[in-house]
Amino acid sequence: MTKIECVIYDIDGTLALTEERNRLVMTHFSAAHYGIDFTKEDWKSLVGSDARGYWQRLKDKGGARFTASFEDYRRDFSSTPLFDKFRAAARPGMVDVIDFHHRRGRKQAAATNAPTGMAERTLKDIKVHDKMGFILCPSDIEATGGKPKPAPDLFLETAARLNVRPSSCLVYEDSRTGVEAALAAGMRVVQVFDHAKDRVDGAHYHAANRKQLWQITTGLSSGSCRP
């Protein structure tokens, strides 16, 4: 098995339990900025989408009265003070995982479909911002034609910036979109999930709770954990 040289983390749902926080921010932001009722149904249908998907939903719902460009929406949403009101919490066990890999000298980075400002706030909320070499978001790869997950571009660019081979990267992901992106990049994937219906069979390892997450993480380092 190829030695693990770096670890790449998704943020929303993986490092942090952000779904309810992000939904509340989006609901209040949409109402205050655009007068649009962004419902729970809207939110559920877009989980795993990148920022453009949410902007497009607002555009569809707002019609002619919604005039914000994608760039304006992304900037305003990422910087809204609502993120100071609604905070994210770390997924149980993930901070221990980060510390474990950090002690072993592995390079670590985050690759997410979330806007940059939002991603940075989340990592600061759970106090792991300083453990990441960098955060890579869709806006960082757009200029070169890169696409968000489920395309592998975010993961491949992260590996390139860390100067490691994709096959030596271990990825922690929660969603099907993210798992498929990491697999397409040729990386090993640990999927964390809360419900059996969310399990993605293609992932190499599956952790449905904190104990399984720790066993997989330590087992990969000792060589005792196999796909």
C-alpha cells in the first residue's frame, strides 16, 4: 500500500457539522438581502452543490427582482456577519484525526466546494485553521478552467500544490459528490456518515461513528487497516 504523504479534508459535513448552521445563515441572508424565502426543501435539494448552485436557485426563485451577479452573491454571502451568530461544531473525532496526522508530520489541507470566506470561518470555529497548509475552494481553480466536485480538479490541484502524488493522498469526505471526486483523482477515501442511506460503496473505508473513524485512521498508519 502506498505510504500516506498528505491528508485532504472536506469541510462541511466532514470536519464540521455545518448543515444546520449553513441553512440558517442562507435562510436569513436570502430574506434580508433579496426578500426571497429559501426553504428547508430548497436547502435539502442542494446539499453537496457548490456556491453557483445556490445562486442559481435564488435566481430561479427571485426572477426579475433578483439582480445579483454570481460574484456579488458569493462575496456578500461569504462575508455576512450571520456567520458570527450561527457557529459550526466539529464532527466528533475529527479534531483528534487532524492532530494524529499532524503528529506524524503529514501535510494537511482542505478542499471544499464552499466559498473561501465561509470555509475559513468554519475552520476557525472548530479551531483547526492553523493545522491546514491551505484551503482550496472553487474560486481558486476557476481561472484555469477547474471545476468543483464531483470533478476531481480540487483534489488534483491540492496534491499538485503539496507536491505529492494523488495516490499518496488520503481524503476524508462525507458526501457522494466528494467521494466520487476523490476517487476520480485516484486517492484513497475515508467516508464519514451518519445514516446508512448516505454510505457510498465506492469509498475505500467507511466510518459511521467516532470509534470506527479512529480505528480506520490509526489502522491506516499501522498497516492493519485494509480496504
